[in-house]
Amino acid sequence: MGTVAENLTRKLREAFAPDHLAVIDDSARHAGHSGSRDGGESHFEIVITSAAFAGLGRVARQRLIYTLLAEELAGPVHALALTVRAPGEA
């Protein structure tokens, strides 16, 4: 896991205490596309399940994550795909 992925993981764990968290570097699939960079760590998929998202809609959940990761999104992270669930959701 690279430095960017480690930072994303740390921030998400600290903020949301997730039951499940997967931070997947998907940069290789986007090589040569806009925003890709040498060494990867520019395109990520995050799958997270946390009680912090219970009662919130999809957009509110995503906003929480985008706000938390604003520094990374302004810098090394070009694209972020999110799957955000509360416990018990499929």
C-alpha cells in the first residue's frame, strides 16, 4: 500500500470507525488518462461500512467523505469511486 492509500485509510478509520473498509488503488486501469501520474495512487475505489452513515442518504454520506479527504482530492487523488453503507445494508 502506498503513502496516499495509507493516508486515506488512516483518515477514514479515525473518522468513521468502519466495520469494513477497503481502499483500492485503481490507478493502473487509468494509465494515460487525465489525472493519472507516474507511480499511480491517483485513482481510488473506497468501499466502507460504518454506523456513522446510518440514517443518511447517499449524497450526505459521500459529502462526509469528500470533506474528510479534501486535501487529498486537491492534490494527489484525481478520482474517487465510493460505495458507502451503514451496517446491515447490502
